[in-house]
Amino acid sequence: MLIDVRQIPPRDRHPLIFGTFDSLQTGQSLLLCNDHDPKPLHYQFMAEYAGQFDWQYLEQGPDEWRVRISRVQAA
């Protein structure tokens, strides 16, 4: 599932991403596309979903960042 947040208002981005991640089954993933490095989002995932996700950069700028976020374990 692709989530391109470049055209989504900033206040709506994290709720959309976390809501989508919450709907994933173990082994499923989402593909995040952003216009900047989503490092703060990664920190939030580490705090709230420790041990439940895998974070893999597929593209790292300078204009587009693409990250595969996979559910590796259910809560």
C-alpha cells in the first residue's frame, strides 16, 4: 500500500500513517513517500511500536524519500 504524504496537510500525516500501519497484518508493509527524511516518524515508531516494525529506506532524497515500513510482529 502506497502512502504519498506530500500533498496531505502535515497535521493529518502521522494519524494516516499510524492508522494504516495498525491495519497491517504480520508480514505486510506500507510504502511511504515523502518530500523530506521522515526521521522523526521513525523515532515515533521506535517509541510506540518497538519490535513490531521494520524500517527500510528505498530512496533517500534529495527530492523524494521512500520508506518501506513492514509489520514484523503484532502488538
